[in-house]
Amino acid sequence: MEEFHSKLKRYDKKFEYSYTFGAYPTLDLLRKKVDVVFEVYIKEGSQSSDGVEEVVRLCKEGNIPCEVNDRLIEKIAYKENTYVVGVFKKYECELSKDSNHIVLVNPSNTGNLGTIIRTMLGFGFKDLAIIKPGVDIFEPKVVRSSMGSLFHINFRYFNSIQEYMDMYGKRNIYPFMLDGAKNISEVEFKEPFSFIQGNEGSGLPSEFKNLGQSIYIPHSKDIDSLNLSIATSIGMWEYQRREK
């Protein structure tokens, strides 16, 4: 146990493990991915706080080591008011070939990625493809901004859009582009499909127009473009709205 403690440091992408910071992301970790949890740490005096009591209970139920260790939490957490830290092994997923996918090409912002993951879950999307280079999905800031939703979805990284298409290309492709061919309100979504969104700064390259039915989301001329997480959310909302 002590040897494991000594190895824990502030998160680095090269680590084979990552962290959940906070009671509620840790609860989702314990409920959905208990098989990858190494250990849980809590702060002294927090046992009766909202969610922490349930964290302790689930650790006992799943035979997960859980201990009070203020010093370690202070060593690895980003914020002072962190009362729970879960340590878990990084894992891989497979995407469902029959479901609708969200595809992010070179996403670079941790907050956007976490928000998109949470919104996916809210709108019933469970499969996420990330085209490299892309932000690390196990970065604790992503995990926290997803509010634990990360542990409810499937995700996979691909070296290129071609690699993704070779594996999952037998589907309807909808690239979202500023100069897309059709207004989103005019597009009939045919399942299974992939909504493809580009990088926060540059969007999708022009060649993506050749992959399927390109889409644009109309907005005023007062802005250049919509935030990535907003644009992705609008696409999912528009699809769900029609399904209802």
C-alpha cells in the first residue's frame, strides 16, 4: 500500500492510471467501472458529507481499498476543496457499429471534451470517436467536467479519419462545417450515422465535404463560429427533438 502511495503524483498523460476528483465522479466510477479502480482516498472529517458516505459504502461493497489520506490528496489534486479522489486504471473501449457516433477531429480543449461527453449522455449518445491528435480523455479535468459521464460511454482513438472510416464507415456521415451544403434543419438524419466535428480553432478541412452530407448551423454574422461543445450539442439536440 505504501509503495503504491509513493508512486502517485500529479497527473501526467504517460501514466497508466488517472484520477477522479470529487465525490460524484468517483461514485460514477465505482458504479460503472469498479473493475478498474485501484483505490479511493477521502479527507479527514468528510465521511458524512454529501456523496462521501455512499463512496465509502460502495468501496466496501466492491472490496476497494478506501482510506483517509489528506496529505496524498493535497499532493495530487488540483483544488483545495477536493474531498474524494479515485485512482483507476486507464482502459480501452469498442464502439458499437449499430449506434450513432460523435466523431471529434483533433479536439484540443479539456473542458469542451468533458462537456461534450456529458451532453452525449444527456441526449442518448453512447459512442465517441476521437481522431488524433486530440486531448487526453483521461485527463482529470476532462473527467471532472464530464461529471463522471465518461464512465457511461464508449470511446476510442483513431490515427486518422480514414482509419475510423475503414472500421465504421458503413454509415451515414454528417460533417458539421461553416460552409456546409445544407442547413441542419433541412437534413433528414438516417441511422446509423456519425456527426463529425472539427478542431476548436480550425474546424474541419474542406475535404470532409466529400465524406457525406455536410451540414451548417445558422447563426448571426456577429460571431465567426459556435463553440465546439455548443455546436455538437445543437446537432444532438436537433436529432433527439425529431425522434420525439
